Amino acid sequence: MNEMSAVKKRLSISSAATLLIGSSILGQFLGIFRTRLVNANFSAFGPHSTDAYFAAFNIPDFFFFTLAAGALGVAFMPVLADRLAKGDRKGMWELSTSLMNLLAIVMVFVGVVILIFARPLVHDIVAPAMSPAQLNTTVTIMRLLAFNPLLFTVSGVLTGTQQALGKWFFYALSPLFYNACIIISIFVFRHNIGIVGLGIGALTGALLQLAVVCCGLFRTKFYWSPKIMWRNSEFRTILKQLPPRSMDQGMDQMESIVETHFARNLGSGYISFYNNAYTLSTAPTLLIGTAISTAAFPHLNNRLSQGRPDLFRRDFLRILRVMIWLAMPVTIICFFTRGYLARMIFAQNAPEISLLFGFLSVAIFAGTLYTLLSRWFYAHKDTKTPLFVSIFTITFDIILVSILAKPGAYGATGLAITQSIVALTEVIILGAIMLYRDRKLFDLDFLSGFIRIIAVTGFSVLAGIIMVTFYPLGLHDRGFFTLGGKLFLIAGVVMLVHIGMSALFGLDEVKPVFSLIRKIIRKPLRVV
């Protein structure tokens, strides 16, 4: 690859990451706004509580992530990258549609299973202690969501192929419609069928999301064949890689089901409290980790397809350092502003959510790093190692949560403590395995940068402590401007200290920030 091609590649990653971060910001805003509206319009207690809403998603999400999500990107994108490297776009689409056909058949069967067995799935697995009225509400919502895994699967295969082609716009845009439909359903159904209407909104959103994804097929030379290429060696490679990755994803959803189960055993409302806090904690991970790692993944695949493991290692470490540098101050801000965020976003039950969110802070940092570390293995076409690590961590999670999340122990906070401990453990284990396989991976340059980032983080923590001391959360603080003003001041000072100290310590990660500032300052001075 010549120098010009390399520059174009770097620019494409930067542009894709910018687009995905921008759409993630909007998507997270819509997601949090949706959650806020759900909590503001429906109670956490009673037969039509938000507990029913949150619990209803567990089983459809479990089947989607376990059976299909592993294929939607990391399991088949390396194979697509090999096809594209050979200039065989038709063959790429044949592989994609063959996979889509197979998974669609599986998901139709899953939808029928959910429709028929929704009641025992909720009663015996997800939330056994629900009242009859709550159980009926949860079952009704779950049945409305029964075929969402099918819709998400088709969307996922199509967007995964579009990513391999370098087309990011519709991938970034489509999830926004899903959130928007649920938000609209809140206002349409809150005074008639109530929280059950959110299931209708979620179904409508999934259909609209698929329609938007299909718009992205324009000019991709989309080719669909009503076949499943069982004899194709590359398709068999995808199928071989799919089960470990899918089971790995399924482990995460199993963890969610376990947490929902234990939260329900603590009493009414705790499913909602924990899910709200968890939603807040995943926002930074999706914004930083998922956006950057998703944008970088096709490029990392291409490095290995070109037979350049040295460039793969260099690019991977560069991206990992950027993620660590960004995740550190964001985690600090989330911890120190947890009360401000919870009270501003959730008018009801803010103290409970704030407490849980604080204990999930470590999970924010670990989860962000996991999004890239796991892709190191997937780029090497190794889906088994993350699976084995996930099996260990879910076992560890079940043992730990059964000890900590008891009414006589830490109660609901035990759920959050467990999540943080397990997430950090998983990242440490994956990092150790990576270093064992590639002794040159974490070189002196990376370690030097990492140590300097840790040193900078110490100053950021100090800035957070000082700002919270000067601008504490008052008992009677209410409203967007009061809470938002304090939150903005605390976050702004922490970020400024982080950026300033990063420049003082000579970190490369801060250079693009100053380049952007110089462009903004100089632009008005130019004479056209």
C-alpha cells in the first residue's frame, strides 16, 4: 500500500469515527431522553410498572445476541474483507445474503417460541416474583417484541456488509429511528393502553430501522440470492466462527437476566432502578468504545489481510491509547456528577439510581476497553478465546452476585459492585492472553504513554474533588439550568485539566485537540 492509500485509510477511520461518535451522541441523548420519559410517565411500582417494561426485553435480546449478533460484524467481516481484497463484490454479497437467509429462518422460529412460551419464560426465569398483573403486562410486551430479533438480524447483516464497504451513514442513522419510535409511543399510548404501548413503539421502531438500513444498499451493487451456500468454504468458516462469538454475546445477556432475576428478588422497583443506572453507565461505553472500535475494525482487518501484523499492532496500540485517554476523564466525570445526572435525568427515584451508577463507574472504563480488546481476537479470526473468558466471568458473576446482592448484604448496590468487578476482571484476563500471544504487543512506547495517562488522571481526579467541594449537590437543587450548570462546570474543569496536563506530559493523544482549536481560532482570520 502506497503512502497516499495509507493517508486515505487514516482519514476514512477518522471520518467514520467522527460520524459514529456524532450519531452516538445523538443516539445516547435519545436513549436517555427515552428512559427519562418512561420513568416520568410510568411508575416503578404497581401492575403497569417500568419493571415490566425492562424485564420484557431480556428474552428477545438474549436470543438475538446469542443466535445472531455474533455474526453481525466481527464473525464475518474479516471474511468479507478478504473478498473485497480480491475485488469480488458479488461473492461478498453472496456470503452476506446466504448468512442472512440462514439467520432469518432461525429467528422466525425464535419469534414463534417467544410468542408461545412468553409466560413461562418470564415467570420461571426472568422475574419469578412478579404479581399476576405485572406478569401479564410483561408477557404482553414480550410478545410484541417477539420478532424484533428477526428484524435486527436482517438489519445487522446488511449494515455489517455496508461497514465492510466503508459506508457508515445509514448504519449510524438507523438506530435513531428505533429510539424515536419508542419516544413517540410514550405520548401516544400513556393515557390509554399504558406501558404496553411501548412494545408497539419498539416493534414499529425495529421495522423503521430496517427500512432505513435498506436505503443504504443504494449503489452497493446489492445482490441477493435465495440460497444458503453450505458447501462454500468461506461460508463454513463464518459458521465455524459464529457459535463462539454468539455464545460470547449470549453470556452478556445471560448476565443481564441474572441481574434482573436478583433485582426482582430484592423487591418491586429494583429492576427499574438497576436498569436506569445501567443505561447511564453504558452511554459512555457506546459513545467512546463502540463508536471508535467499530470504525477501526474494518481497517484492522485489512492490515491482517495485507499480511502486515506490524502495522496492525501499531494501529491497534494507537487506538487503544486514545480510548484509554478518553475513557479516564469520562469515568471520573461520571463518578463525581452521578448525583447531578440522576436528579436531572430521573425526576423519580434519583437517589437509588445515583447510588448504583456510582458503583458502576469502574464498569464504564472496563467496558470501553473491552470493545477494542475483544476485536483484537476477532480480527485474528479467534472467537473462541473471548467466549471462554466470558464463560469464566459469567460464572464468577453468578457466584459474586449471589453473595453481594442479598438483602442482608449489599442489596441492589451488590449488583453494581459485581458488574464493575466482573468487567474489570474480563479486561485484565483478555489483556494477559494478548500479551502471552504477542510479547511485543505492549511495547515501551505504549507503556510509557499509559503511565503518563495514569499520572494525568490523578490531576483530573483532584480537579473533580475540588469542583464538587465548591459546587456540591444541594438538597433543593432542581431544574435543568441549576443541575446542568453545576454539571457543566465540573465536567468542563475536569476535561480542561485533563487536556492541559496531557499537553504538559507530552501525550500524543492531545495533539489533535490543539490542532482543532488552532483551526477554529485561525479560520475567522482568513480573508476569502
